[in-house]
Amino acid sequence: MEQQYQHLYEMLSQVQGYIYPNEVDLQWGLLIVLYPYITGLVAGAFILASLERVFNVKVLKPTYELALLTALSFLLVATMPLVSHLGHPFRAYEILITPHSTSAMAIFGFVYLWYLMVVLLLEIWLDYRRDIVIWSRQTKGFKGFLYKILTLGVTDLSPKTIKWDDKIGYFITVVGIPSAFLLHGYVGFIFGSIKANPWWSTVLMPVIFLFSAMVSGIALVLFIYMAVSWFRKQKIDILALDSIAKFLFYILILDFTMEGLDQIHRIYEAEESFEILYLLVHGHLFYTLFIFQILLGTLVPLVSLGVLQLYKPKELTRRIIYFCDSLLVLFGIFFMRYNVVIGGQLFSKSFYGFTDYKVRIAGSEGILLSLVWIIVPFLILTFLLWLLPPWKKTHDN
Amino acid sequence: MATQGIEKSRRNFIKKAAAAGGLLATTFLLNPYNAILFATEKPEDPTKPWWGYGIDIQKCIGCGQCANACKSENNVSREPFYFRTWVEQYTIKNDGTVKVESPNGGIDGFQQTVPEADIFKSFYVPKMCNHCYKSPCVQACPVGATYETPDGVVLVDETYCIGCRYCVQACPYGCRYIHPEKNVADKCTLCYHRISKGSTTACVEVCPTQARIVGNLNDKQGPLVKFLKEHTCLVLKPHLNTGSKLYYNALSGEVR
């Protein structure tokens, strides 16, 4: 308690201008930055996987299962930052039991469960069912036991059943695309619907969140595909990389356009909050917005990927550029979330001043706990790749 | 010809039935979606009290006794980050710039830091929960722990609040904070424990200049309605359509 007050007194000494006295304490920290970041990665990775399945983009085949498993690994963790930032984490179930119909936040649990249970788990299971059955017959010990459970007792491998798996899987992917849009568009709405906050309250927020989600998810799959191939000492399918990078480039253009449109609209309308927001982006958010998000996270990848659409240097150079760009995009989108979540709380709703945000190392809103929620999905992914290796799947052709 | 007539009347019937069915379906469908229609909901039962609040800025002397009494009455932390009510000092300078201060919420009083020659005008603005009837905080609460009582007071059920802080973000007036020990949202209750027993709020009780009035908006002869009738009153941030029931007399355009 003493430590908390000490932290608040420090913040109080950093206040510029006037803020309401209750605003010294910043409500949402790093954990809530992670929440839209992680959900965005999920939605983006899933949409990339759906491209292969629904739109039959054959060249993306090597990344299909990888993208789905990545989406699942991150989705399993997506609620953790939310729950761990609550004042009463053990009351979190109340959102599911007694959701308040007018609250934008209340529906998250349902959107999340729908997406996890109906879309992702089912799609992965149907996609892997045949292999799980085969593996359950071939593998002994604990792993074999796991496969036996995962078959859920459905061990029929007749061509007719396999065809049905494929049909239902296709149908679920079709349902999954709007679900992925819903999941992340909705996360944008949580912020966009707060009329008290002019930095958040824009009708474009869900759209911006959606496109940035796709950008970050595609970049994540690009990164993971390269990393996994490197670990397995396998040759990377450069054609698949080229295609993913092309999609990343297109979506990045759309994302940048939407965000640009939002800012131009804001600047042109120049409402009551304009002055304070102008000071915000040129002061507290200067590095995280202009340098990290726009320059490093958007413009550099945009230009380099754009150049690669016109001119193709040799494979190694392309791989290095793709690798760096994927990391830059992931870095940039993280700061996009930071600029929204933290930026929106740095200025007073009186529009007369600023508070400050200092990242703490330990504690419930500290870097350490946030790092945990970033690392855990990778551990889950490692486990899933061990259990359900996409490279050992039987393919029809 | 006759067949055509039957065809026509049948077509009309189908059209009408479809229209009626559509209307019925829309009514039923929209009902659970009052989430979307939230900001148009009508409150109040005219026979019961409906609490509102009035503040006369011309009468406030910035003594901060209201903020102090509120903390004592409601057991609010004495740290300067938690206030159910506080007083702001506005100073408009001759060059048009605005200086706002509220050291410790005004509890320790104010000192004018702007030289007298530079001051165009200066005044005090007490702030507190607006007890909006279209409250953004009530709308945002994901579990319904924040609610509006039938007599128009916005309260928090501290045994139910999960501490997500969404309501703090949703309040445009900065009236909410997270209770440092209970970890739940906390705010002005309009001294519900007092007003529901016929007494007045702590802040109104201690105000030496009667700058604050709490009252029943349904009581057309009551002091609050009289105050509203006799003064030109405004609410804060009216463009946000929160249905604020905190009315200020002599509210200057600079106040936010």
C-alpha cells in the first residue's frame, strides 16, 4: 500500500497542467495493452489460415496448420492479461453468468468462447482428426494416450468420413472468417464506444483494430514459420513467404490508410479536444507514435515490402528482409496498442493537462507479468507443435 | 377478373401480414437490444423522488469544507488521489489563458498564484458525480455492479464489482476512482444513507454559503426546482448527452 501511494505521489509530481484529482492513478497499464495485442494476433493468424482454405490460395499450404496452431496458442492466453488486471479476479466469472446487456465489455466472454470452442478447436480437430487416429495407433506411451483421448472416440477413417471432415471443416472456416472479424472488431468497439474519451471515441476504431490485427497476425505467422523452419533445419518455402509478404503488404496499406483517415478527420474537424490531443501526440506519444509505430512499424516495412513487389533480389536477401519486417510490424502494432490504451489515459478529460505513465518492473501491471503472458503462448505453441506436428500430417496429394 | 381480384386481395393480405409480422419481430428483437437504444431511455416515476443536485458557482468561496466533510462522512482515503467531491479554482487571465488548480481537492483551501493584475476573472467550481440518468458508467459496467436506483442515484455494489475499471474510463467527469483497499470502483453516493432517511448530504450540510443544494426534481415546489427556475443553469459537457442531473448556476464556458 505504502509503495502504491509512493508511486502515485511520484506521478503527482509529474502532472502537467490540470488533471482531475482522481486521474493521477492510471487505470489500465501494460496488461491491457497486451489484451488487444494478443487477440489481434489470434484474429490475424486465423484470417491468414482461412485464405488458404476458403479462397484456395494453394501456395500458403505450408503455413495453414501453423497459423491455426499459432492462433490457438495465443487465444488460450488472450483472457489472462484481462483477468489478472482485475481488482477481483475471482469474480471474473460474473461477466459470463450475469452479463450486463448494455456493456460493450460484457459480450467479450461469449465472443471469446464462440471463437475458441466453435471455430478454432473444432476446425483444428477436424483438420487433424485423420492424423490423430493414425498417430493414436502408431504411438505408444503417454503421447499415444493423449492421441487416443483427442480422437474423442471417432476413429472411422473411411473415405466418406474423411470427406465429411473436410466439408464441415470448410464450413467452419467460412463461419470463422466473420467470427475473426467480430472478435477483433469488437475489441476495437470496447475502446471506440467510450464517448468520454476523444482519443478512443471514433467510429473507425473497430475497423482500425481489425486491419491492424490482420497485419500483426500475418507478421506473426511469417515470423513463426521462418523460426520453426530454422529450428527444424528445413528449407523455407520461399514462394509461400513471398505470398504471405504480399498479403502483409496489401493489408498494411489498408491499415495505414484507415489510421491516416482517422487522424486526418480528427485534424480537419479539430473539435474541442484537438489541442490536448495535438500536445499528446507531439509530447508524450512522440516516440511511441511517430518513431515506433509509424516509422519503424509501418513505413519501413511498407517501403521494403513494396520494393520487393517490383524487384526480387536473391532468396537470402528476401528472407532477411521478410524476417526483419515481420519483427518490425509486430513491434509497431504493439506500440499501436500502447498508443491507444496508454495514450488515451495520459491526458485529462478536463483537456487541461497530462498525467504520466511509468512502466514498473514488478507488480500486477509490471513488465515481468506482461512478459509472462507474451512467453506463455510460445510455450503452448511448442507443445502443440510437438503434439500435432503439421509436417507429419498425411496430405491427399 | 374475379380470379385477379382474389389474387390481388391475397397479395395484399400477404403484404399486410408480412408488415405486421416484421413490426412484431422488430419490437421483440429490439427489446433485448436496448443496449443500442440506451441513450434514449426514459427514467423516473413522477410520483417518487428523483434526486438531482444544484451548485451555485457565484456562492462558492472555495473553502473546501464540502470535500473534507465528504471524506469524513464516507470514510474516503485521505490520500490526495481519491475524491468523491472536490473543488476546482478557475482563473481566467487577461490574455485569455485558463489556469485550473485543485490542490488536495481544495480541502486545504486555495492560494491565488496568478498576480492580481493579470486576472480577468476567477471562481471556484465544486465537482462531484453528476448522477446522470443516461450514465455512461452504468452503460459500460460489464456485470451491472454499477446501477441507477429508481430514485435516480448512481451507486456501486462493492460486493459485486469485479474491478475492471471500465466505468472509470467511461465517466467523462473524472468522478470515479478505484478504492485503494477494496479494489472496487468507488464514487459519490449522494449520501444515499442520509437522503433516503430524510436528511441531507454531508457536503450540503457543511457548505457555509448554501452554494450546494440536493433535492427532488419531481417535487415542483422543492428547493432544487426553485433553484433551477430562478437561475440559468447548465450541466457539464452537455454534448455527451449523459443526462447529467448536476446543475450549475453561472457556469463559465471554460469549465470542463
